[in-house]
Amino acid sequence: MSQNNDPQKLRIAMLAYRGKPHVGGQGVYVREMSKALVELGHTVEVFGGPPYPDLDENVPLHEFPSLEIFNDHFPGRIPGFWEIKDVPDFVEVFSYLTGNFSEPLSFSLRAFKALKARSGEFDLVIDNGSLAYGNLKIQKKLGLPVLGIIHHPITVDRRLELDNARTALERFGKRRWYAFTRMQTRVCKKVQRIITVSESSKADISRDHKVDIDKIHVVPIGIDTDFFAPQKNIERIPGRIVSTASADVPLKGQKFLLEAIAKVRDEFPHVHLELVGKQREGSTTAETLNQLGLNDIVRFNQGISYQELVDLLASAEVAIVPSLYEGFSIPAIEALSCGAPLIASTGGALPEVAGPHLETCLAVPPGDSDALADQIKYAFQNPELCEKIGLAGRQRVIEKWSWRESAITTADHCRTLLSNWKTK
């Protein structure tokens, strides 16, 4: 059994059941947190499922190929029987056939199997969001404490999806799909320590998962402000709006953004939207684009690099985060760090992130396309004020968020968890 001779230097197994590299918060979190922990002298190995995270060269990635039922090219495919090779594969298929989102559970069972084969090589596990039964097996059978990372409770997504279901059948399907949130509640109660990214998420996790609020701790995430910075060689393009479409779900509020742009277009015909993400045929966004006749002024930017994202934000007259709810919002701090004037809804933790209206952002109520349209017009009509707001927003990020500080605090929570675990 491998022993850790320096208790100050941790040996961490980080679990990432999904780690899409450039769109959405989970992949960014895994990359940057693992990198920052290694730079502090800790050992971190990431165990990931597809789509795999894009990690720093000093962080090993162990890929867990799944059956990829929810892949980008053929989502909802039914695997052939010859593809089912072990218990996690069977669980993945069976859970899917009963209408559930099967990835977190099947991934956690693969993680348990992999960590069992490397007994004694890690001090603890950091689980980025799966909150699945395999984590309890890791704790009970391998004796490894699990630090749970929750960006925001998926129960919020569930409520919004059910509220926006168009038929009774669709509502039934959504209830089945989100059945895994009951598993997450049970797991949350069994792990000793949980980290989240905002006070808003902390309160929501405690309420929705019925967890003692004292075992939930806020560690804000960070950003590389030297990289995500204004670009002197790039000018802001009049009428350009940049937003991130990490997922085509009601939670992200893209429908209201498109409705707002349609309201703005008559007065500002040069308005156009650059969406970071992939367009999905038959999605709500695609339907709204067709209904409003916006296909000619909306462009999707799929699979772009971080540098391309920075350049795009540097060219934006305004960046928009229209979400109905966010547990934190990496797209918001990326835009702020690049000095882009930001219009952000007040959903969830966004006020904690974006700051006061007319100081570091323009704030709008979530789900209000009229209010959003008014703020877009205001931004276009007041470019000098918005430039000042953009610079103030960048200064806010510089003062409040760094990955190094996030990693230092996370490591402290790891040591506290280990200390309590040993005396359990």
C-alpha cells in the first residue's frame, strides 16, 4: 500500500462524469481546479467520462469510455447487446430504458472499480457533480472520503423543465429523466462535506437536498485574468452580442434572449448574435429562431478554442447571460474579465457574480424579454457608459476570483475532511 509521507501534500482522485472542455462550467472547473491544485504541490489524477475534459499537461486523465447513449451525433441511441460488457454498462442501459439519465450512476460504478484496483494510492476523492451511489461504495468499501462538488442543484433544472413542459406526456418524461436527483439527495446526506460556488447555491442545496447547511461550504471559482483580458488589437463591433449556449434547456434563458433581439432589430438593424455552442436541430432555440426569423443574424460558434472565445468577447459590444438560474456562471466572469459590458439576469447567484446594476453590469429580471430588450437598447445608446461598466466589471473579477485562491481553500477543506474522517 502506498503511503503519503507528507500530509500537507494531498493525493487526489478527481471524478468528472462529464467534462466538455470549452462550453459550460464543469469542464472548465475540472481543468482549472486540477491544474491549480497541482501547482500547489498536490497530486491530482482525473477520472473522466465522455465528453472528456481538456486538462493541463501535468494532470493525468484516465478515460472511462461509456456507451455514450447521449452523444452529440445520435442522442438517445440504444446500444447493441454486444456492447454490454460489465455491470456499469448494464446499469447504463437499464437505467436509460426506464427513462432515467443514466450517466452519473454508471460512471460512479466505473470509478469505484478503477479506484479499487489502485487501493492505497489516493487520500481522498473530489467528485465533480455526479453525486451517485458509486461514491458511497468508494467511501464504505475503499475507506476513501468523498468531497462533493455541486455547482448548483439539478433539482432547479428539474423544476424549470417541468414548468415549461408542453404536454402531460412530456411532463411525465421529464419526471422520469430527472429521477436521478433522488439519488443525488441520498448521496448528499451521506458525504461529510460539500463545496459549492455561491451563497445562492448553498441555500438551494440545503433546501432541495435536505442537507444540513453547516456541512456545505462556499468556495468561489476563479479565472485567469491575464488570459481572459481585453485585446488591444481587437475593436468592439457595433451591434455584436455574444452569449454562451452551453445547453438548450429552459434554465439558460436563450429563448428570452432571442425574443429580445427580435424586439431590438427594428430600431438597430445591425444587431447580431454570436452564440458560443452548438445548434441542435429540433431544439427550442432552433424553433424560436425560425419563428422569429432570426437565422440570418444568429451564428453558432461550435468547438472554438479559449483564445477564439477571448477574441469573440473582445469584439462584443455587449455580452449577455440571460439564464433563469445560475449556481455561479463561468460565462459571466469570462465576459467581465475581458472587459465586455455585461447584461446579466438576476437569476440565482448571478447578482453575486455580476455585481450592482449600472456599476459592473446591466441587470435584468430573469425570463423578461421586454426588460432584456430595453437593456440591449440602453447599451447600444450609451457606449461610453458601457465601456466604463465593462472596465469596472473586469476590476471586480481581478479583486474577487483566482483559481489559486480557490485551490488553496479547496485543499484546506480536503484536509479538514480527512481529519474528521480519521476520527469518524
